Amino acid sequence: MAYFSVLAVTPTSEDWIPDYIAPANKLVAKHGGKYLARTAKHEQLEGKTQSSALRIVIEWPSRDAAVNFMNDPEYVPHLKARTAGSESFHFLIEGKDDLAS
């Protein structure tokens, strides 16, 4: 079953970004992930305002693939750099409809 990472990321420093993009791209692909969106073009249509510079959506083939990516020893230093240099929120969403009849 597919899972989706949905992230809201606002850099507080841009020092980490040049060293982050290429390794993250490689490691997402290594774990079967596919970027569906990485953009600063987004708008909030509902709820309390929650600003962020970037919205990112990644499709994963399974929950294990997403978790393995996050725990990959090659990714961990980049994750630490991203979280130290940004305000980030990451949600992992199961690709199913619990409300379908």
C-alpha cells in the first residue's frame, strides 16, 4: 500500500540546502520514493494560518520504505542538517480512505 510524506519546511538558514538536495534525491529514489511536489507555490485554503516556505509530497511504495529512508545512515546527517536549519513538519499518511463505504 502506498504511503505519502507530506512536509512543510521553512528554512531558518540556507547553509544546509546545497549539500542536501542531491543526496536526498538519490536516497528517496533508492528507497522507492517519488517526489510528487516540491514547491514554494502553495496556498492554504482552510484552518488557522500555518505558513511555510516549501511544501513537499513524496509517494512511497510502503510505510517501511519511508521509515527506512528516514533511518538510512546516509540520510541521517542530512536530516539533522535540515531539521537544524529549518522549521519542518513531516506527516506520513497511509494511502487509503478510511471513510469510504
